Amino acid sequence: MPKSSIDRIFDFPEPFCLKSTQETIEITLINHENLDKWAKKQDKNTKNQIDQSKFTAKAGENLLIKDKNGDISAILSGLSIPTHHLDGASAYNFVCGSFSDDFLNNHTFKLSTATANADHTIGSIGWGLGAYQFDHYIESKGVKPQLLWSDATNQDETLATIRSICLIRNLINTPANILGTDELAAAAQKVAKNFKAKVKTIKNEEDLKKNFPMIHTVGKASPRPPQLVDMSWGNKKDPKVTIVGKGIIYDTGGLNLKPGMYMRDMKKDMGGSAHALGLAWMIMALELPVQLRVLIPIAENSVAGNSYRPGDIIESRKGLSVEIGDTDAEGRLVVADAITYASEDEPDLLVDFCTLTGAARVALGYDIPAFFTNKDEMIEPLRKSSVTNQDPIWPLPLWDGYNKEINTPIADIANDGSGRAGAIYGALFLHRFLQNDPDWVHLDCFAWEQNGKAGRPKGGSDTGMRAMFEYIKERYAA
Ligand SMILES: [Zn+2]
């Protein structure tokens, strides 16, 4: 029976095995600084092969070692300094590229390391991510080599990281004809079910119109109904952390229709919701001591006779009236209603992920999400978490002076700004919909790998999720 579209989203690469009766080939992870010392301790045959090769143990370099009979006896794989979570992907790709399917079916691999023990976990994470391909709709797939779990590997951390990142990728890569508003909500419910979290979906048209008017306004032109998923998990005694993610399953731009080249990849406009669910997965899988809530406002920004229009004045949950300057600035509308709702509950920390503005990409490129916070003292710890986890995010100012740019004489606020600082206007807009002044971080991210590299193929990708996980872990679990 073919898998359902939801099941395919939870189809994660797990190229690991507990034990093996097959012949096992050892992959030694080693970095440039350790190579000479390590090589001196090896037998002459191995040492000669290292000396005669170009292998210097830099990240991305791999070397096959053969025994005296010419049989493959080991693999050396270079590491970054410090070790990077994608390093193991290079070993995975090397193995796939070096051996026949027949060989892979008859051998397993195991890690050893000439560096710190912790590199077993990092190497295994990279190995798993190396096996990721969005191949759920392709019939024939190659053999995936298997890695034996080593005692030094933290299996929980390895699997939580791989599953969380691949959940983000699968959600984003699944196109909008398959992942509609109901399907995105169903995926969120499945995440909740996996961790026995409570979840409800607000979908009734009258309820949405009354309580979340901006989510309703943005989504009403699509035959696939707008909705809001509300998930909660954890111990009521722990601090409340709420994560909001923009879930626009497809963004045509609305009546301000996007030109073709800008619409092409707009299946990724639910990337914020994918990040929220991926981060929630990490938090729940590794049982951080927080009371977690996840809110996913879901809509499709479509064109129809009942589309909202440029010039419309619409209601919001907070009671502020919003003049629509541009129907393509829809993300901030749905997220603003969710942020108001989230902050009524007075969380200790409120995080939102949105693929919000092209201006954030002009400022920082594809790989670095811009972050904004209402608490200056959070900027340095957030930057530090980003460095620790090698997942770049960079602060932009929530500059009060630019609030004048999103003023309009005929409503409380406008959804587009007249100047050049689009990413800041987006953040200032969202800020106006907060209540009770919680610690708040807004990430304007791309959610897409533009070029592709080992362990991170072109397509849907995490940008900033691991930095936020590190921050939350440091803040609540250190
Ligand atoms: Zn848009």
C-alpha cells in the first residue's frame, strides 16, 4: 500500500543498526591537528598509505585503507575544527560513492575517533543527515549503508537532531498540492501524538472570523480552510515557552500576485511552522524542563473573488485595525493574531519563526536568519548559542524610530512600510501585537538551502532552529 503523504513526512533516514553479523569496516574520524600523532601509532602499511596520499584530515577529505591482501580494511574521514554536525555526511557520501550496492549489502560500518569521544555523536548526526534525500516520491532508491551504534554515541541526541532536521526538510520540500492546510495541521497533530502532547485545531469559520480575524482574512480565498493549531506539552510547574511558526502553505502573493520567479519556491512559505515543529520535536524528545506551547497559524494565500485586497482595512485579534498595503505581506497578519493569542497566556519566552521578508535576505543572505528581540539583554546569549551550535543568526534592531513607516492615517497600523528596511518593519509590526511584554525573539529566516552540500541538499533546510534550541537549553536546562 502506498504511504500516505503524512507518513512520508515522518519518513526519516536512520542508517544505523544495533548489531551486525556482517563484516564491519571502521571509519576513523580524525582532524588535521591529530593526524600525525595518530598515524605514528599505526602499522607500517597504514602509515605508508597515508603518507603516499593527499589526505590531510581536513573536513571533506576521506581515505580508503587497504590491508596487505588489497582488501579494504578501514576508512579515514577528516573533521572540521571545531567539529561540525555535517562532518559525518562526507564519510557517508564517500562510502556511497566508493562501494557497489552488493558490497554495501554485505558490510556494515562503525565509527571510531582519534579526537574527543563527543565526536561519535556529532559524526553519527552527520552520517544520518548524509543519508537524507527528498526521495519520497521516487520509486528506485540506492542502498543506504548502515552504521553500527557505538557505545560512545548519544543515541537520543543523535536521533532527535536527525529527526528534527529531517522533519523540517520534509515539511518544506513537500509541495503545496500534497501539503495543504489540513495536511499541515495533521502533521502538527502527529508530532503532538508522538510525544503525548495535547493538541487542538481551531478551524470553524465563525470561530476564526471572530477570534482570529487576520488568519481568516488571509486564508479565506483558498478552498483549503485556514486554521490554527494549538499544542501543549510538559509540566505545568516549568517555565512557559511558546513557539509560533508561520504556516502559509503556499504564497501566490494574493492579488498583489508574485511574478513567476518569486513564486516558484513558495511551497516553502510554511518554513516557519516547520521550524516551530522541528524545535518542538527537539525539546520534547530531549525532555527539556519547560512547559511548551506551539501555535501554528495555517492558511493559503490564494487568488479568488473573495481575496482580501490592497486598501482593505481589517480587524485583528488584538483589536488594532490594519490597512492592507500589500496582500503579499500576509505572513505578519496570520502570525500577529497567533502572537497576540500566545502572549495573553504570559509565557516566559515567546519565539516565532517566519519566512517573512526578502529584505532580511538582502541584509544577511540565505544562510543567516535575522533575529529581533524586545529585550536587549537577550542579544548576546542568543548570538553565543548560535556560535556554540554553529548555526548562524544575527541581530537586527527593533528600531522604534521606524514605527512611523508603518503608520497610516486611516487605520491603527499598515502591513507594509514605505522605506527600505522591510525586515525591521515586519518585526515592528509583529511587536505591536504582543501583550504583557514577554521575552520575545522573532526570527526572519529563509528555511532553504540554496546551493546544497554534503548532508544538506538543496531545498528545505533548518536555519536558526539549532541556535534557538541551544539558547532554550542554556536558559532552562543548564
Ligand atoms: Zn507573501
